[in-house]
Amino acid sequence: MQMPPAITNVVVNDELLGFHLEDGRFISVPVAFYPTLALATPEERGRFEINGSSVYWPELDADIGVEGLLAGVREHHYYARKAVERAVRMGRLPKTALEKFPSKLEPA
């Protein structure tokens, strides 16, 4: 099985999450695919570690890899709910935002 290409640079803003890859490709998805990043501040999104073919945001406890981005995989509902809960606690979203994310689901 072939290893995914390494990430050389990361672009993350209010619109998209993108990885520049060592093979010259640039892959991206809407940042809305990852509520943890979408609800973070620009400063929080900017503090990440590139680890080969994945990127880790320590403050957000978010890890996203090349394979997931290539497949267009969205953040798991459980972690999206945690991101919304965090945003509500920090006053970035109203409590009513939690109504869209039932809490009974557990991580896969």
C-alpha cells in the first residue's frame, strides 16, 4: 500500500482548509466540513503541527489527514458537537446552536 504524500503547507481560513502536498498538488475542502476549525478563531486555526501526511491542532485536539481530505470526509458528528459545545461555552454561538447537534451519538 502506498503512503499518502506529505503535507508541505497548510491553508486554513474562514472559507477553506487546504493542504499543499509534496507531489505538487493542492487539495482543499470547505472549512465547514470541520466545525472544530470553522468555529475556532483565526489564531487557533493558525497554531498547528504538520506530521507527515496529517495536521494536528493541539489546542483544538483536531487531527486531519491527507486521505480524509482527498475523500471529502467531514468531521464526525461527535466531534462536531464538541466543537459547538465549546463555541457556546466561549460565547461564540448561542445555546440554541446545540439543538442542531443531538448529544446521544458516540464516537465511532
